[in-house]
Amino acid sequence: MAKKKTNTESNPKKNRTDVSVGVVGSGSFATAIVKMLVENCKVVHWCVRSEFVKGAIELRGHNPTYLTAATFNLKNLKLTTDINELVSACDIVVLATPSIYLSDTLDKMTCDYKDKIFVSAIKGIIPKVNDVVAHYLRDEFKIGFRNQAVIAGPCHAEEVAMERLSYLTIATVEDETSQKLVDIFNSDFIKVHSSKDILGNEYSAILKNIFAIGAGIASGLGYGDNFTAVFVSNAIREMEAFLESIYEAPRDVNESAYLGDLLVTAYSLFSRNRNLGNLIGKGYTVKSAIQSMNMVAEGYYAADSIYKTAKEKGLKLPIIDTIYGILYEGKNAEKQFKKLTTKLN
């Protein structure tokens, strides 16, 4: 069977929109988002982290570090390293940096952004404020929920690069914004669903990364599929309890943005959070496991904040407690998971 092309030069007969959209970030998911957008947009603005990355893409037509098999027609890209240049040029700005770097990036934003739509593809807690992106944008930059959207999965960047059918859920409160985002993301290999549960989608994307670390630890310790199935079924219940304590909404956690994203992150070999947990389960220290990875595992940084929030709200979440103890209190993974097995059902 012939290998599927990953070149993003779309069918020339396809009508592309003139909507001005930009992506901030140059990691794997940012690269995947650019790939999605060039299917429908004549030009995609792309703010990358360094002149080296910018020059490499301009020279070779692909990201030199992440998703290198995904090549781009440079006529469809406008590259920059200046956040103000990108925001000024775009009506829609997709934020796709690791959460730990977002504040450093947006602190440089001095241009007028009042009427822009900011779309978060970030699945982590902002350390500077110990809060989610939606609240950070609202509180620090006065960007209200009407000018925000959140992208949820299940959608691994690696499968997007291979043009394997993937699904996005885009949460926003404005119907007009929702339709505009559906139009620019939907393609032959990306199917998009809409939601109004901004906080629920954002928190679920954060929680599933923490649970995926746990699934990876279990795998590294030698637990099998039977245990993992029980682990994940308990994890979705913990997710539901946490989401209801944060923000009650008419949501169904069995939908793909919640359960589907949890499943793929917990089981997939592409999952960086699962891989981090797997290393810890095999005996790596937390520090050495993190240092051995070339991508940020958002679940590690989120576990601290989610654990403390759960405690403040009086929630009993044994999986979250177990993972926090291993990551931040130096507790032995094997002993902690043996205790956890008695609390799952």
C-alpha cells in the first residue's frame, strides 16, 4: 500500500477562505494545527519561537524538530517570530505553546487585540497564575469568554500529520465564532464538533493528561489491559466530579471531548504524558524521566494545581492523590499503585 502523502498542498480546485488566522507556537500540536488550517485558508500566519525555526521552515518547507514529515507550501504561510506582528495581522489567534511558556509569550504583546478571537489549544495550567488559560486571558488581558474558544481532542498531532481521520471539539459561547472556527478547521481528515462548555473542555484536557501519566505508570509497573480499563473507568468518574465542582453545565462526560480524549491519551503510544508515566513506572526518578523527554508533558505541571484545587473543594479523588504523591512527594510508585488497586472498582 502506498504511503499516504503528508504534503499540505491542497487540491487547487478547493476554494479557500480569506479569513486571517494565525498560530502561536512551533511544537508538534502547533505544527498540526497549521497543517489543519492550510487546508482551508489561503494564508496562515505562524509565529515560531526562534529565527532558526523560521529559517529552517522557509528553507525546507517543514518544521525542523516536530512533525518533520508534514511539509508545507510556503505560499500558504507567513512566518514570524514577533507576536505583535501576528496578532496585528489576524482576526483569529490560536495559542499552541506549552502552558509553561505562554505568559512569557503574551507578556510581549503590546498591540491592540481588543476585537481578536483567541483560541486556546493549550492543555495545561499557567504557572504564573496557577490557573487555566481561559481565566488567565480574562484576568490578565481582559479578553472575555465571548472572544475566546478552546480546542479539545481526541486529536494526536502525529496522526494529523499522517492525515488519519481525527476529531476536534471547539468550545465557544458565540454561535458565529463557532461556525467560523468549524469552517476553517473542518477537512477531509478533520471532523469538528461544537460545544459551549469552555471551562469543562479546558479542564478535561488538563485532567486527562494527569490520568495518562497514571496509565503510563501502571504500564511501566507491569499492570495489564484489565487494570488499565478499570483505571480509566474510575478516571472518567473523577473527571466528572472535578468538573462539576468547578463549573456545573449540561455536559456529558461520555462524549469524545471528555472520555474520547482521555482514552487516546491514556492508551496511545504517541501520548507524551503516558510515556512520562511509563518511565517512572520502570524506575526512573521523576526528574530524570522529565529530562529524558524532548517534549513538555503538561500533566506533570498540572498535577500540582489540580490536586490542591481538589483538596480545597473537599473532593475525594484517589487517582489524582496517588499521582500527586508520586510526582511531588517522592512516594514509591509500586507501593502507591498497590494501595490504589484497593480503592478502584
